[in-house]
Amino acid sequence: MQPAYSVIFFPSASGMGYGLLILLGVLAPAEMIPDNRAFGLVSLGFALGAVTFGLVSSMWHLGHPERVLLAYTQWRSSWLSREGVLATVTYAPAGLFAIGWIGFGEVVGFWGVCGLAAAVLAGFTVYSTGMIYASLRPIPAWCNRWVVPVYLSLALFTGALWLNAIRLLFGHPAADASLVVVATLLLSVSLKWAYWRYLDGARAGSTPETATGLGSIGKVRLLDPPRTQTTYVTQEMGYRVARRHAAKLRRYASVLLFALPFVLTLATVATHSWIAAGAAVAAALSGSVGVVIERWLFFAEAKHVVTLYHGA
Amino acid sequence: MTSLPRDPGPKKLGLVIDLDTCVGCHACAVSCKEWNTGGVAAPLTDLDPYGADPVGVWFNRVHAYEAGDGMGGRTVHFPRSCLHCDEPACVSVCPTGASYKREEDGIVLVDEDLCIGCKLCSWACPYGAREYDRDAGVMKKCTLCIDRIYNENLPEPERVPACVTACPTSARHFGDLGDPDSPISRLVAERGGRDLMPELGYRPVNKYLPPRPTRGGTDPAEGGADPLRPEPESDGGRFLRWLDATLSR
Amino acid sequence: MPANRERERVDTAPKISDEVKETTCYMCACRCGVRVHLRNGHIRYLEGNPRHPVNRGVLCAKGSAGIMQHNSPARLRKPLRRVGARGEGRFEEIEWEEAIALAVEWLGAIRRSDPKKLAFFTGRDQSQALTGWWASQFGTPNHAAHGGFCSVNMAAAGIYTIGGSFWEFGEPDWERTRLLLMFGVAEDHDSNPIKIGLSKLKANGAKFVSVNPVRTGYSAIADEWIGIRPGTDGLFVLALVHELLRAGSVDAEFLIRYTNAPWLVIRDEGGPEDGLIARDGDGAPLCWDLRSEELSSALAPDISPALSGSYRLPDGRSGTPAFELLVRRYQQPEFAPDAVAGTTGVPAATIRRIAAEVAAAAFQETVTIEQPWTDWAGRRHERMTGRPVAMHAMRGISAHSNGFHTCRAIHLLQMLLGTVDVPGGFRYKPPFPKPAPPPLKPAGKPGEIVPGAPMPGPPLGFPSGPADLLVNEDGSPVRIDKAFSWEAPLAAHGMLHMVPANAWRGDPYPIDTLFIYMANMSWNSAMNTAETMHMLTDRDDAGGYRIPHIICADAYASEMVAYSDLVLPDTTYLERWDCISLLDRPISSADGAADAIRHPVVQPDRDVRPFQDVLIDIGARLGLPGLVRDDGSPRYPGGYPDYLVNHQRVPGIGSLAGWRGVDGTMEGTGDPNPEQLERYVEAGSFWQQPLAPEMRFFKHANRDYLKHAVAMGWIGSPDQIILQLYSEPMQRFRLAARGHGQVLPPAELRERIDRYFDPLPIWYQPFHEAATDGDAYPLHALTQRPMAMYHSWGSMNAWLRQIHPSNRLYIGRRRAEALGIEDDSWVDIVSPHGRVRARVKLMEGVNEDTVWTWNAIGKRAGAWALSDDAPESREGFLLNHLIPERLPPQPDGHRHANADPVTGQAAWYDLRVRLKPATDGATASAPRFDPLPRPPGLAAPSSVLRFGAGFRPRRPERAAR
Ligand SMILES: Nc1nc2c(c(=O)[nH]1)N[C@H]1C(S)=C(S)[C@@H](COP(=O)(O)OP(=O)(O)OC[C@H]3O[C@@H](n4cnc5c(=O)[nH]c(N)nc54)[C@H](O)[C@@H]3O)O[C@H]1N2
Ligand SMILES: Nc1nc2c(c(=O)[nH]1)N[C@H]1C(S)=C(S)[C@@H](COP(=O)(O)OP(=O)(O)OC[C@H]3O[C@@H](n4cnc5c(=O)[nH]c(N)nc54)[C@H](O)[C@@H]3O)O[C@H]1N2
Ligand code: SF4
Ligand code: SF4
Ligand code: SF4
Ligand code: SF4
Ligand code: SF4
Ligand SMILES: [Mo]
């Protein structure tokens, strides 16, 4: 699949934002993170900023962004529509939560419920995003049971990285926060590796033979495409990275997304506060770049069955 | 609308394509382009039409495949357009309701006024039947020539899709596949018409008739013939004299 | 669940057109009927005309893309005069007056001094009746159309053998045939009729066998595909003949009644008439009547002619029925399936089986139509019985230097099976059959070319012996292309492919003006293209061009335009009158004659003129006899439509056969009808005349048909047309090679004439192949017509070019793997003559010794108003660079044309190559030439094409949500 910028940045940024929002919405009411208003401003601001950036960037690739409101209408059937609805609805409790925290310095009680509600809605939003992909049968690399968990865990993990970084920037070292990072990291690593293993081992359900119905004659090969140059379908759906490159990119993604943040996060536990803050920011940045590569690969490695018609 | 019709009517209009006679001439593809570029989905925009990478919107495209190895296999020409599926995920993924399936005849259409151009439906279509018009910013696709098949400005026999009228080998058939007694359904039954990628569960309405087996064998039942037996008189002059049974001019 | 909004209201019945005009398609030479729907004066849509006899409503890809041809940015807009060096492509726009005056100046000077210094050649046009007549009025023999590089082998072999031919002049009996053998056809001129026919044939359960090195297109739907090695069909067919003879499976009755099988051939070794037909005092051929046991005129009815034996002729020499010679030849073991299997690549068992199937279909599945008919001798037959084996062949046979004989072999096979113009067999389309050959001789003998005077006849015809050749006293050619000379005696369509090279070389003489109409001679219709470009621009010692003037009449910015001094811009096919005449290449079917016109359905939006109008205008200004009245005023002031209606070839016969006579009630012959064109337009732009049922078969021997054909002016006499198994005209040339007669070939050509003018079909290895080291160049290289592209002129079509923007070289997977060539990689294709770089595509269904590509996709950068980096020039390639127009030198230094020795047909498909993987990281094809600049007046094409947006039906208001 063609990894368009907008579809890469959207889930990366918004995933990160929603992950952070979930953590804030759960941890703040539980009084597991500092409740100071500046911290609230920066962390919630960052979360909602990332979410908003992601949502806006997802509109870049629309042919008619001005009609975007129409996308709220089909929540009964369309995961994309549900995602839009949920994303929008999430702003309400998230906004109230922000008002409570930043305006009144309150994160419990009613405001805490708002936080929890925002966290739950954010979770569903990420779930919907995952489901958009996981429900596309023509793309076996997406339509499987690993995709939604990966989306959720990566959102939490990248959110946790930023939470940790912001917290350390505010001078609030805490081992349990690092623990959240490490826990979500381990979860993400195992899910992502499981996903990759699944991908490498998956047997193609559809083949050129089933695509053409000519299997009874023998192996089917493309002789002539409908045209020798590209078409919309081959441009959009025909993008593939070579296996060799994919392996390399998976390594880069793993290093940036998992290994480096892991080491840096451990470093935050062991070092001085400003070095720890630096390490945490570095971990978050590394993770953010890593998740973009991961998302890029998620597209580039995914093979659409329509490519079977084009000689794939 | 994006939800599939609850009570789809019995009528399922669609195409049947006979791979046994399709010669891959592209007539259906071009006549489709020609009709539809001035029809309800007009225009079928072409970008960079005279330049390095011309890319236009087409609703129908013709591939050629080879099945089987070496000289013993087959070459099969294979036109591909929207199959007007019974379970079209292209419709259910659409966030705006622009994509819809008509309950009265099963035709899958895009309402261009609602389309935001998110392209998700094209991802959801396994058959590559949707084409995005970058210039118009909306998704377009085969309309089953809805502006021909019901068009009272056309004489009755011409109310068929443009690709069907054009096809020089009559490899394309149009009709109601929901009615098991329609000529087109009977054709499908007779010739063992097939679904493409049935495993995906889209339940395409359009069917493909597989190529008939070749007839290279010696079996007279397959059109082969008994080997010629040499005429006993056939060497040299004797054969000639044998021919000279007094036939008259 | 209620719909959450009102569904869109689709206008399912929009208005399609304000007006529908019926005309004839010219996106290719098939000439289908089209209905042009116009809205607000613009073309909305073209569709097949369901009433039209050619296409019955269907329309091919090209036809459907007519709108894009008509709107192409490559359309020329105004006459152009060269300002830069020739070939640079720099021009200035001039007015028509100036353009015509310039042409008249050049041509007038030629006509006054030496008319043959005008070489007037036409390519894909359909106005040959006009252009040929114009040339003879001008007085030059140097005229022909494209047939010489196209399929004259088919035309000549057919016309000399059965008085008709494949190509588009005959067709299989699609309805009734049980077995169709198709040789070397990818698309053909009868594009839509063949497709309609094949689907009918398959629906009938008949068997379709395609003999073709490549399994695409028609071959893909064949019930059996025979992947023969190129150039060997003659052997394959003669092996079938061998098998049929071995089994005695021939239709002796057909042979006796309809062919010259019983004619006695004079056996007089070394004598001046050896091998000619023994004739009586009236010139009638003789045979031996078994009933009376004496010699008889072979033309007499009710005799029982012998097919074998040896008979004493009155003068004491002996005569043998042609059939016996034939049997003796093809009984030879060299024609046995086992002997030919290696060369043809077709297993002996397959050959035997096909022979058996052919025999079974012919002799066990006869078809009968309960329709009485009367034969040439007046005998009534109660029914029409036929042998349902049909054959069709085209350029896969034609474009080889052994194509004439191969095509004759196929006709011979048809005759042995008795399947010529019978139910289920091959059928003639009127005005065919004609006598084999027709009594029409080419004009242009040395004394017939006189300054300021017309020639006494048309430049093309059918020599029946050396006396009819156009040669000088010393045997040298009269014509610039050497057609009808000893180099190519039966070159019935001329040899356009040799014109630039001969003119450049001054061999046989230099010319002054090359006048080209609708042929892309600096590109895809030239062999040796790069050299040809050089020849067209080369200068002599004095600094002048070796070809002093080049005029081209083109409608588009083709590669040829750049090589012209004067460009006469033509209209598109929707903007002019054209005529598809029975005198030329009509649209008849086997069931009846038909002809057609084109008429302007829209007016040009630029300063262009229909070429025919311009040609008539030039002719009148030159004062050509047929083009002016006695007072010197133009005879056809109304231009081409005026000519179409009023010109009469001979009294009563003109361009169009329909609605003749002053009141329009006559057909075929009759006085001019001033309203003839109106009648055509009303009738859908075509006229057809179904043959009465009793005339539809056995046309060569059917009294009613023959009489009808005479009345229509198609043939001169109602005599039976006897099919020529044994070709006496061929033998006449052979005798000349053996020193007999008045007109003798030059010594160096005698052996060649002797060998290739065999009166019975022979097979030999194609020349260029034979002259090439088979080990060094192990592969045959072919081209095929893509169904969705017409030669070079589809690339400016925004829709068609999206289907074939570039071409690949196809090669068999196993062969490629053996050569270490990967799919999609770039290779050099090397022939002894040159090198072309291309990208390969591996495939399964191709003869293992063969590579091929789609024809004429590769373009010169900048031509056709395409951008300089268009895939057509960046990745596309032209195979023509590898094909030399002349064969390697003979021992005496003489170089023959790369052509068939009998007809001069260009031997495109004799090419042998080897492949070399490109190791330098190539990403583009080669050779590449400097991009051609866009001619003046042509706007840069737009980057977005929204054709049709204006026709979109208005969307009904949506109810408020
Ligand atoms: N769409 C389209 N239609 C056209 C044209 C066009 O350009 N485009 N051009 C028109 C013109 S001018 C012409 S002349 C006709 C030509 O029409 P065709 O005769 O169909 O011409 P080609 O495409 O040259 O096809 C030749 C076929 O012969 C095969 N072949 C080559 N060598 C041999 C051989 O030795 N033996 C056998 N058995 N087969 C062989 C090739 O694989 C190919 O399939 O088409 C006309 N129609
Ligand atoms: N390698 C290889 N070469 C081949 C062949 C092959 O099989 N292989 N086939 C050969 C054969 S059979 C043929 S017939 C030739 C064909 O080759 P050409 O006769 O050169 O045919 P086109 O490429 O169609 O070019 C015809 C010219 O007519 C112009 N034209 C188009 N429409 C009009 C019009 O309405 N009016 C005027 N005045 N001009 C117009 C076009 O712009 C173009 O310049 O190619 C030959 N060359
Ligand atoms: S073919 Fe594709 S676009 Fe058409 S209905 Fe089926 S899924 Fe939808
Ligand atoms: S591109 Fe248009 S039709 Fe397709 S899913 Fe998006 S809104 Fe719906
Ligand atoms: S039915 Fe109409 S829109 Fe669909 S492929 Fe055929 S011509 Fe095109
Ligand atoms: S028009 Fe008919 S024969 Fe031609 S490609 Fe389409 S389906 Fe095949
Ligand atoms: S075959 Fe196609 S291009 Fe040729 S005349 Fe017919 S419709 Fe036109
Ligand atoms: Mo041709």
C-alpha cells in the first residue's frame, strides 16, 4: 500500500496523543502523577495537540476536506466514521478534564470522571483506528487479530514515553512512571514481533489463481497489464518494499522504537534529573521517529490482493 | 446509505464475461471510457494526457494472463470492472454515505456530492474497481451504465452498457443475475461461471465464464479425427489413375 | 433502519444527443459504420452502427477513441513550409494559395520535362482509385499505395491463383465452417468482422486452429494453437498436402470442374514452351477427355478430363495434366510430416492429426444449403454443397520473402479440399472473383511516359508474362521502386518501402519530388529507419538535397512532417468526404457488394483542407487532362464530392455504385446522379446490394453471379473463372530466364527468376534469414499489431496511448532463462544490421526461437505533440532499425531488395537477431534521436483533460436533509 504522509502521520501522532491522554486520564485521577497545573497544561496540551495534529493531517489527503463533516454520518457501519465521531466526542470530556486540571487544579471527583471518560473514549478511538485497517479483507497484512492490539499498545507506549519525558522535564522523577514505559514497551515489542512473525508466516489466502479463476488450467502469470505504465490502482495499492529493505527497516524501527527508548528509559532511573530528562526526551523522540517508520512499514509491507491482478 | 440495503430486491444486475471468446481488444474499456466521460460520472479525467505519465480514470481495464507453463498453457484476456458485489465492503467502509448499493437493482454507485475523497473504499475493494479522480477529488467507478440501461432516449435493444454493445466478440453479457431463469443466469449455469476471489466473501454479482478446454487431442469426440489411412493405391501413378474415375466437368 | 438521508437522484435517462450522423470510421482500414452523437455541435459519443454490414453495431477500441483523434493536439493547423534544414522540423506557416502554388511550380516543371521524376506514393489512405488515376493523368508510373510493404504477397498469390484473395477481399464462411485454419493473423483489416466471426464460429462449436508463433489475441481463443517457427508455414501446408494426397483425400470433382488441374502442361524439356499450357487454335487450354479418349478443350462442359497420364499433343509434344505434376511433386518425401517437423517446429504427429481433421471436416461433415443454382455451362444444381474447412491468412505469411509461394500453397490446399467459395469454406467478396489474373496491365512502358502527357493506363496491374513488365531495353527497371521489373515482376502494389533508398541512390535514376500522402516514411513504414532519415536529408556534392523536394500530406505532427519541405495539412476523418469504392478496397461481404462514404459531420476549426480536394485542385492547375475541361477550367470545381459524383472511370462506372442514374434508381452502372451523396448520407453512408441466394456461392462458376458481375462492371465477361493450381504466368517468366522469348531478364537475375518462378508452390528459407548466420543470430524477431493501436497514429490519442504507452520485447521464459535474461530487464537486440535497446517481458506462449513486440509503439521524441520524455520515446522502441531494406550483396555485388522475389513484398518478418543483456544500468530504449520541435501553430497540450465534463447531466436538486 502507498504510504502517504497523511496516513502515516495521522495514526502516529494521534496514537501518541491518545496514548498520553489515556495515561493522563487514568493516572491523574488516581493521583499517580503530579497534579500541578503547569504540568497539566503541558502534558494535556501535548496530548490534545498531537491528537489534533494527527486528525488535521489525516484531512490533508482528502479530495474534499470541506465536506469532512459528512464523515460523521455513517457510524453505524463505517469504522472510519466511528473513529471520527469518537475522536470528536473525546474532545468534550478531555476539554472538561483540562478545564478542571488547568483551570482549577482539580483532577478528582467530577473532573476525574471526565478524565476517565476521556481515557475510555480515547481508547475506543484508537481501537476504531485499528479496526479501520483490521476490517479490510483485501489487505491480509492488516486484516488480522494483531493489528488492533498493536495499535492500542503502541499508542500507550508512545504516550508513556512522552509522559515520562514531560514529567522529568518538570523534575518529577518516579520509578513507577518508567515502569509504565517499560511495561507498555514490552507489551508492544511482543505484539509487534508477533505481528511480524504472523506476517512472515501467513499463507496467502488469495492467489493469482483465485483472483482470475483460472487455477484449474495451471499457474497464472500476468502477460500484459491493462497498460504498461501506472494507474491509480497500481499507484495506490501497488506499493511494496522489497523483502530485503523491509528486514532492514524492521531493524531500524525496532532500534528506534524499542531498543533505544528502553536503554534511555533505564538511564532515566539511574541518573541525575537533567540528564534523566534529556534521556527521556531522547527516548520519546526516538520512539516517535520509530513509530513513524513502523507505520510506514505497516503500509509498505501490506500487500493488497488487487496486486494479484497486476502480476504480484 | 453506507449500510447495505436491508431488503435488497431480487434484482441483481450485472455482467457476465466470457473468457473463452475475449480476444483482449480493449474495445469494452475504451467504449466505457467514452460513454462515461460524458455520462453521470463525467468526466473521467486524464492527467498529463500527452506527457510522461498519463494517468486517467477508467472503469474497465483489460489484462492478459497466461495460465499453465510453456506451449501447453493458455493465454486468457481478462477484462476487469466493478463486480457490483452483494457484500461490498467498499460501501460499508465509506464514512460519508457516498458509496451505496441500490436496493432496486444492486448497482453500486458513488454519490459524488457526498464523497470526501478519503479513498478508503478503494482499499476495501479487492478487485481494483474504484478509481480516484484526483482532479475532481472524488472516487469514481463503473456505474453499470445506469444512464444507458434505463435510458428511454435509447431504443430498447440499446439499453445495455456501453461495453456490452461495443464488444466485437460478444464476450460480454448483461442481465439480471438475481433471476435464476434469466438468459444470463442460465448461461452462467451452463458454462460454470465463476466468482473471483470467492474466499473474500464479497459475493460478486458479475461472473466469469472460464475458457473451454482446448481441442488438440485425437479424440474424435473432442473434434479430433481418426488418423488418415493411406490410400492403398496411393503411391505414384496408381493413385492418380484411381482418382481418374470418370468424373465429369 | 430508515435511510439517514435521501439517496442521490441519478438521472438515468439523460438526453444523449441533439443530432445523430452516420458515417464511416477511419481509425483503421476496417471501415466500420459509426453513429456520431452530437450535442450543441460537439461530438458526445461515437458508437457502432447496428445496421452497418461491416460491424453490425460493435466498435473496437480505436473506433471508440475517435473523439480523441479528432481533438488531438497533434492536428496540423495550417500549411507549412520548411525553414530550417530538412529533418530539423522547423517550419513557417503559409497560406493555402502559396502552398498550392509551390506544389504546382515543382510538379509543373517535372511534368514538362520528365514526369517520372515525380514519385507519388500513398500509405494508409483509401483514395487509391483517385490517386492512381491522378498519377496516370500526370504521366508518372511512379505511383503506388502501401500494399507493397503490406500484403501484396497475399493479394498477388490470391489473384493469380483463385482470382480473389484473403486480406479483406474474402472471408471464411463464419456461419457454416466446421474447421478454420488461420495462419499468421494478429488483427488484420477485417478487425471487427473477424472478431464477430470468431465468436460465431466458436458458438457453433466449430474448431478454430491458429497457426502462429505467438499465442495472443485470436490465437489465445483458438481451440488449438500451433506455435510454428516463423517462415515455415509453406512447408507445414505442403506437408498437409502430402498427407491428403497420401490418403487420397482430395475433392477430385472440384478439381476437375473448377481448377486447371486437368489442363495439359507441355512437356518439352528445353523447348520454348516447356511447362506452358497446351492450347488449341483458339487459345483454349487442352485436356484429355477420358470419355471420348481424345484431346478436348478444357473449357468444354460435360467432358471427363483426365487428371493423370501423358498425352500426345497434335504437334507431337507430350502433355501431362497439371495435377499429375502436382501429385508427383508433393508426394516427395521432403514434404512428409517427419521431414518437415524439425524445420517447422510442429511435431509430425500434429501435422498428421491436423491433416486428418481437415479431411474429416471436409469429407465427412459436408454442409448443404437447399438452394438450386446454375453453373457457368447452364446446368442446374439442386443444392449447394460445400466442404466446411475455411482458411484465412495474412501478414504472418505475407511479410516473409517466401510469402507468395506460401500463400499459393494455402490456396492450393483449399482447392484440393474443394473449399473455395463453397458453403463452409473461403468465400469471395464481390467484386471478386476476377480472372486469375485480371487482364489489367500496368502502364508505364518506356514509350508510355511522355512529358506533358498522361499515361495510357493505370500505374498498377497484373503482368501475365515478361512482355508486360515495365523494363527498359536493357532489362533495367522503369519505375523508381523497381516494381514490375525483373527484381519483382508481379509487384502488383508497387514497392513503397524501396522508394527513399532508390531515390537517394539514384538507382535506377534520381527523382525530383517525393510526394507522400498518409505514410510515415521516416519512421514506422520504413525499413532501416535511421538510415532512411539520413537518405531523406542527405545532400549531393553541389549541396542540394539528393531528393530535391519532399511534399507530404498529413493530418498530424508525425515523424514524416519533419522531413518535408511542404506540408499539406489534411482534415480528420470526421471533417471530410471520403469514398470506399468498389474500384478500390470496398466494404463488401461475401453475401453482397457494398461501398461507403464518409461525410463531414463537423467542420474543421483550423485552416486545413481535405487532401483529395487539394489534389484535384493541384491537378486542375497543372492542366491534367482528366481534371480540366476543354476550356481549361477545372472539371471538378466542387472538389472531391464533385469528383465522386461526376467522375466516370468508363461511361456508367464511377467511384460509387449506389444510387446511380440521373434519378438514382440504378446500381453498379449508370449515369452520374447529382444527388448521389445525399442518398448515401440518408442511408447511413453506405450502399449494399445483397446477392440473390442463388448467386452466393460458387461465384467463380455461377452463371447468375457471373452475369450479374458483368452487368455491374466488375468483370469483363461471364466466362467461368478457372482456379489456377498450376500458374502459367509464372512459367512464362521462368522460360524467359531460360532464354526463351523477346523480353529476357538480365543475366545476373536469370537463376533467381528460374528458381522462384516455379508454377507450383515451393518452399525455401526466407532470404534474410538464409543470409544470416543462424548460430550468431538464433532468434526470429517479429512484430504484431496491437488491437488497440493503429500503426503510428494512435499515440497522439489520449485514451489509446494509455493502453500502449510503451512496448516490450517478448521472449519465451525458458529461452530467456537459458540466456540469463530476467523479466523486465533491458537488453540489446542485435541484428547483422544494427542494435536496438528494449525492455523484455517473459512469456509462455511463444515459439521458442521467436521474440516479438507490438508494432509501431515506439515514437520519436517530440513527434505527435507528445512531451519529449513520453514513454513512447523513452521506453518504446521500433524494431524497424534492425531490418535492412536490401539484402547482403550477391557475389557480383548486386543487392536485392529485402523482399519477396516474385512480388517485391517487404520481408519484415525474415529478421534474425540475438539478445545481449544490457549491463550498463540502462533505463531507456535506444537508439534515441533529437526531439522534434512542435510544428508552429500547435499549442502545448493541456496537462488535464476533462473531456465530457460539459455533457454531464445536471444533477437534480437534492431534497434538503
Ligand atoms: N489494431 C490494428 N489493426 C490493424 C493495423 C494496426 O496497426 N492496428 N494495421 C492494419 C494493417 S496495415 C495490416 S497490413 C493488417 C495486418 O494484420 P495482421 O496480418 O494481423 O498483421 P500482423 O500484426 O503483422 O500479424 C502478423 C501475425 O503473424 C504472426 N507471424 C509472424 N510470422 C509468422 C509466420 O512465419 N507464420 C505464421 N503462421 N505466423 C507468423 C505474428 O505473430 C502475428 O500474429 O492489420 C490492419 N489492422
Ligand atoms: N516493423 C514493422 N514495420 C512495419 C510493419 C510491421 O508489421 N512491422 N507493417 C507495415 C505495414 S503492413 C504497413 S501498412 C505500414 C504502415 O505504416 P504507415 O503507412 O506509415 O502508417 P501510419 O503509421 O499509420 O502512418 C500514416 C501517416 O498518415 C497520417 N495520417 C493519419 N490520418 C490521416 C489523415 O486523415 N489524413 C492524412 N493526410 N494523413 C493522415 C499519420 O499522421 C501518419 O503520418 O507499416 C509497415 N511497417
Ligand atoms: S467490485 Fe469493488 S467496488 Fe465493486 S462492489 Fe465489489 S467491492 Fe465494491
Ligand atoms: S472516497 Fe468517497 S466514496 Fe470512497 S469511502 Fe471515501 S467518501 Fe466514501
Ligand atoms: S457497465 Fe458501463 S461503466 Fe461498467 S464497465 Fe461497462 S461500460 Fe463501463
Ligand atoms: S471488448 Fe470483448 S473481446 Fe474485447 S477485450 Fe472487452 S470483453 Fe474482450
Ligand atoms: S475496426 Fe475499429 S478502428 Fe477500424 S474502422 Fe472499425 S471501429 Fe474503426
Ligand atoms: Mo499494412
